[in-house]
Amino acid sequence: MTDKATIRVFIADDHAIVREGLKQILAEQRDIIVAGEAENGIDATKLIGKARCHVMLLDISLPDRNGIDVLKQVKKDRPELAVLMLSMHREDQYAIRALKAGASGYLTKQSAPKELVTAIRQVASGQKYVSAALAQTLASQIGEDHETAVHETLSDREYQTLTMIASGMTVSEIAKELSLSVKTVSEYRARLLVKMKLKTSAELTTYAIRNGLVD
């Protein structure tokens, strides 16, 4: 894209208030228009092709599908599309996973009002967007003999389940939040315990807190 081209943006977020807030911020920009929106992962993957967008703003926590799963599907169908992940979670919790999965950038919703426009323009031009703090974290890992932490070996859904358990949610609450069956979430929990060589949810929580995976 050239600097003078209009950037067409698609917003995928299940909260109508958040979508409206994002649209208000972007409405003030002459070079950016909102060309489509969706409130869940299924609609996002279905509608993104029709919207002819340059940038997708994708919530990492959608009601029907994990945002990173949606990201992978979107990048498979439209590899050229710049996807900017939005999340309530701190960068160190999900950003690196999102970038590895093909995201062009990661933005916390708390920082979105200040950084959104800059981030959109940057990823639309073919660059990556991360905060200065995350850039420092990534830079510090280059050239180091970085030992892989146990949680880094988990699948995206297992990792999400871990952080939700550590945040105090029950299996039933997690199942409702992720639109999954209690049995499926229980299986994720069981897998977590085996992979991490732990025995209880309390031990999972202790691990997550110790490693800064939850606020």
C-alpha cells in the first residue's frame, strides 16, 4: 500500500461497545475506513473475504472460537492480509503466540485508544507492530540459549485453558465462556496436568502466577 491509499479495516470483536469505540476512533482518520465487522469467529472468517480489507482487527477472545485459531484460518485463506490482534491480556501472555501464528501485530485494548491508528498504518504498510516493551523482550531473546518453558509447549487452546483456570474460573465457567462442553474443557485440563507434570488446579495456578501468565 502507498501512504495515500485508503486503508480498509475489518473489525472482529464480540462486544458491540468495543466495536463502536474502535469505529469512532477510526472515523476521525481520512485515510482509514471500516469496511466490515463481525461478532464471532465463524462470521469473521466468512465475511472477511467479501470485505476486501487491508487490515483485520481481531479479538483474541471470541465466544465461539479462539482468536488465534481464527487468525490461522484467515491467514491460510488470505496470507496477504495484515491481522492486528486485540486483547485484554498483557502482551507477555499472548503476543508472541499470536505473532508466531501469523499476526502482524498485537495491541492491548487498554492501549488501543492511543496506539490503534499508528498500529493500523504500520501493519498496512507491511511492517510488524509491537510495543516498545515487547520489542525489548523479543530482542533480549535473540542470540540467547533460550530454554523453552513448559507453558510454551502447550497448544493455543491448552494455554488459554491454563490462564483461565489460573484466573480462578471453574471448568463449567470456562466451558460456557469458550462455548465448549464441560467434558472437552476437562480433557484440556487433564492434558495440561500431564504435560506440566502437575496434579491439581492449584498447582497450575501457582505455576501461572510464578511465570507471570496471569495478572
